[in-house]
Amino acid sequence: MGSYDGLDSIWVLWVPEHLSVWSKRLDRWTDMIFAAANQDEDLEPYLSVLQDAEAVFLEAIDYPKGSPYYFGFNA
């Protein structure tokens, strides 16, 4: 991976209505929720791509806490 010294933030859109912004300067996530969504659109293909991108980013910045959004259920 390259150097991320000049990178201050990354924006992650959790399709369709959730936006998370990581700030290196603030060392925190900021979340925004939007109420509009196209109920007819199949959103499943977008979710795994966004989770993969977040995992790559968190590893690149050596963020030890892990994603607050990546979780699973066992029954």
C-alpha cells in the first residue's frame, strides 16, 4: 500500500441512505442518515463491495478497533 499521510478523510456510502465519514485528524467516524431510497432497487450487490473497501482502508491506516459496521449473526 502507498502512503496515506496526505489523506484526511474517507467517505463511505452504505447504500442507500447511510453515509459514514472517517476523519484522520479527528480520529473518529461521523454518520449521516438520509431518508430517501428507491425501494425497487436490489441493493445487496453494493454492500459487499463497500465492506471490502472499508476493510482495505482500515488495514491501510492500521486502525486497530475494526469496523463499527461489520458484524454477523449466528442462530
